Amino acid sequence: MSELLLQGELVAGREFATADSSASLRNDNQRSNDNGNRRSFDSSVAALGTSLRMTASGVDGNADVDDYDQVDEEDGTPFDKLREECGVMAVYNHSDAARLTYWGLYALQHRGQESAGIASADGQQVNDIKGMGLVSEIFTDDVLARLPGHMAIGHTRYSTTGDSALLNAQPISVESTKGLIAIAHNGNLVNLGTAKERLERDGALFQTTSDSEIIIQLIAHSKQSTLVDCIAESLGQVEGAFSIVMMTRNRIFAARDPHGFRPLSMGRIAGVDGEPDTFVFASETCAFDLLHAKYERDVKPGELVMVSEDGVTSRYFDTTTQQASCVFEHVYFSRPDSKVYGRWVQQSREEMGRQLARESGVPADLVVPVPDSGVTAALGYAAESGIPFNLGLIRNHYVGRTFIQPEQRVRDFGVRMKLNPVRNLLEGKRVVLIDDSIIRGTTSRKIVRMVRAAGAKEVHLRISCPPTISPCFYGVDTPSKKDLIAANKSVAEICAFVEADSLAYLSLVGLTHACTKGEPAHGLSPGSFCTACYTGDYPTQWVDVSEILPAVATV
Ligand code: SF4
């Protein structure tokens, strides 16, 4: 059932209730700092410590999803792809900042489909609207009209910590002794226990289970004299992955953790007729294209950027930590039309395919990608090997979360709903099947079976990254180690499990080579990446030890 409110009105026929269902509907989404008459959205949410007040609002929606197996009909496992964490967006100095943020979030939808939100500010008031579902379902013209102002930040989320309730949707807006702050966060903090205990000893009362609240509590409790100092000090105290955008009534902040786990880029829209430029920030540069914004640079690891009427300023809250940016952004998460860590994802992905062909080529008649994420690597494999490429599997893009199942359990039904083989291409062929990962192995087995059932003579599975052997603690939803097939079986055993004629993964050296080939000397290097899910070697100290203990084979 839907939760939440938009200034106490029904929107698009949806039914609303406040985040606390015991509270009545209120038109409290606006906050004003004039006359000392501050109104915060939900009076039922207690003040945070002595200095904070949290807001929560939202609109319900019905998510569509991209993963092949949201629920595996054979074994009941929840999914067979790693899932991206969140996407963030910010706009400074545009008369329709909320709409631009909406467009940006729309382009970032692949980074999270559970909830989305936008907070806007006009120099005096801050409004925020959040909801469950897809960006396009939550933000209609009417809804966007309730988000006036020249600044906005936005968030699209797939939950990685905290539960999936609307209360944890972002941006989170708080009133504090430092003024009003709205925050949107991509990533996971890993020293939550320590920081949270310390804050609670200082009187903080946590209202959500979202780790993003740690950052705003730290800012609120900081003793530094200026807000920018408070933010810098707070960011220096947390460990883990955070690419964040923050907004006050008149400023935008953007920051990345010192390892630079998750991406965050800055762009600019040139002002017309002498008007000042608009500045934008986004998790991926594909969000800039709809806005006609030009990519300017990345927010650097350990950097805090501030945009105000005085222009753009920057400072570093950490300069000593080795960069460890998530390599899986280039393997799978990010869109190939994005520049991530300053490098085109398409370029890396195609090179992964080329390198895979060099490392583990096999005589074959046809290279077939598992759509969509395997396509670019398959093009690289085909170019390098000289084996023709074709779309031997067609994806149905219109499969939603709910569909009517057959009354009797039908083998591999879920995958067959979403992928269908092109029989006349596959019949009698030796096929190289390219995919970006094998997580549990169940979906890969179904796809191999499907290609073989369509008449393929041989099916050789090639994976454009190394075996995934360890869970991620930095904002990616990973199954437990016991459910990662490569943590429990050898490559030969996995090959037998997925029923392929042969199986090969890209080597770790091959992967980092593919993500850095052609980079200038001062650019990305193989050491710039986190590769912990392939090595078990984590860049931070704070990880869940029980998750990295030797796995118990269950498959
Ligand atoms: Fe990315 Fe894997 Fe590192 Fe997580 S553990 S940040 S998915 S490379």
C-alpha cells in the first residue's frame, strides 16, 4: 500500500498516508526560515538528538526491474545478478532545477528502482518529495510543480542497508543547528557501529536505519564553526563508500569518499545571454546528456566541492588514501554511454571482450551476447577473434515484476519470459556466449540450456570478469558467500553446473588492463580499482568477518 504525502493532497489517484501511519495527513512538506516559523514535514517524527528534525515523504509506485531473475522459480533464490546501489543527482542555478534533476534521475534509473526522491530549494524554502517506485511513476508534472527553486538534489535507490521502507528513501532532509541540510547518498558506510555508538553517547536519536543518517548526525554534532568545516570533519570520520550530494537553502555540496568507491561527476550547462552557468552533479555522465550538460570533471576521491553564488570551491578532507574505485561499475553497473572515473565504460567493456578472446579463445561459428550487459564485451570478443557477432538471444524489455505464472511449474519459465533464442541463428552452430558475471549460476545454466535447446551444437560460456568469490560491503547488493557459486566451486565444477561445453573467465590482470588501456600516465592505473569481490582483499578494515570466512558449499 502506498505511503506518503504531497502537501496533503491526492496525486494521480494515489492514496497517501504519512510515513508514520498514526499521524494525520499534513501540508508540512515545506519549510520556511522566515519569522522563525519553521515547518517540518512530519511532526510525528521525533527530533533527532537535540538539534535535528527529520522529514519523510513519498509516493507509492510499482517498480519495473531489469534483472533476469528477481525470484528464481526453481530454487527460490532472490536474484542472480549483483544489484546496483543508488544514483544521485544535483543541479545548481537553473530556474527549473527539479525538472532537470528528474531527467537526470530518469537516466540513472538502472542504478536503483526501489524508490526515488527530489529535494529543491529556492534560497528560502526547501521542499522534498519521495516515493516508492520508478522515477517516472513518482514525478508527474503536478508533482514537479511542487518542487520550485533554482537548486535541487535527487536520489534513486535500491536498498543496500536499512530496510526498504519509505522512511529510508532519500534525499533525507534535516533541520539542525547548522541549518537545513538535505542529503542523497550512494554507497555503504562500513564503520556504522563505531560511529553510531559514539553519536548515541552524544545524545543522537536515529530515526531511520539508513547509513546516510550517520553523516548528517555527524554534521549536526560537529563542533566546527562553519558548515563546510563541519561537513569536511564529518566525512573524514566515516569509512566506506559514499558519493554524496547535499543541499542547504543556498548551497550545493558534492563529495566522494577517499577511496572513490562509487563514481560522481560534475558537469556544466553554459548560461545564455550572459546568465551564470548551471552546475550539475551525477553518478554517471549519461545523466548529463538529456540536460545538454557538458562533462567537466570527476569529483575526486576525498574531495568536497561546494557550489554557491560565489562560484565553485573545493577542498580535500583526505589526501592520503589509495584510490580503490569499484571496477564492477565498468564491468556491469554503469551504462556504456557513461564516462566513469573519467573513462568511457564502453571502451573498457569492449576491451574486456577483446582480452577475453586473447586469453581464452575457442573455435566457434558465432559470438552471442547475453543481453543487454554482455553486448559490448561480445562485440570486442568478435572483433578480436574474427568470429561473427549476432543477437542470438532477444530480450523482452517489457517484463515487469509481476506476471501470471503458469499453473504448473514450468522449467526455466522466468528466464524464458525475459529472453528468447533466435533459432535460425543458433541451429547447428558452435556458439560463444558472452556474459558479464556468474553469481549463483542458476540463471547461466538456464541460458546455456536455452541456447542448446535452440539447436546450438556447442555452447562455450565466456565471462568478462574474474570469478566473484566475495561479497561487497561498499554499496552493492551481493548474496552471501555461501551462495556465490565461484566461492564454492572450481571453474571446472561451475562449467559442469551450468552445462556448458567450456567456461572461461577474464583474468584479474586482464580486467584491470581492459579498464586502463590507453589511459595517460596520470590517469587510471590497475591499482586504482577495488577488486575485492574477485580477490577477497578489501580496501578498508571494516568488513563483516562472518561473510569472508571460508564458505560452506551449498550448491
Ligand atoms: Fe565493486 Fe566488488 Fe569492490 Fe564492491 S567489492 S566495490 S562490487 S569491486
